[in-house]
Amino acid sequence: MTAGLKTIIYPVKDLARSKALFSALLETEPYADEPYYVGFKDAGQDVGLDPNGHAKGMTGPVPYWHVSDIRTQLAALLAAGAEPLQDVQDVGNGRLIASVKDTDGNLVGLIQDPVA
């Protein structure tokens, strides 16, 4: 089961320039500002900048579906023909992410937030 698309991550080559651009677009400063990730919140949406995204196979922005059981959803996608891109990984504070390529090569991300 999903809770919808709430996160999009952009692979970026120049983190500082991208941060300035998205700060101007969203008219806010980032809530997360690290050398490996910059994150913004806007209208209930998380917008992330990943300077390592291209190296991880991201060819463009990746939408992330928020799910309650990431391992079950990932297994279902793989069984349906998706190609694994990134296995389940904890990116901090119990937040899990994974990603696949669908049968047309589109990237699909999954996020499971820790249970509060």
C-alpha cells in the first residue's frame, strides 16, 4: 500500500548552484543541507538534491512512493519485471529507500519512514 508520491529527488552535478536555484524556486531555505544531500519541503512535498545521483544511475528526477512495507513492495515490483537499481538502504534515522527501473526504463523510488 502506498501513501502516494511525496518525494522527488533530482541528481545534480553542482550542489551549490542547484541549491541556489531551488531556494529561489521554492522561496525557502533547505531543511537538510549536507554535502551528500540537500532537502526542501514545499506544499507537503519533499524535494531533494543528490550530488551522487548520476553515479547511482539516476538519469533524471526520481519520484519516490511512500510505502508501509518497502521490502514487500520492492519484491512485488521485481516480480512484475522491474530491474533493481538500489536495494533497500537506511539513509538515516530509520528512513529506508530503494529504487528500480520499470519495464520502459523509468526510475521508480520507494520510501518507508520509520514507525513513530
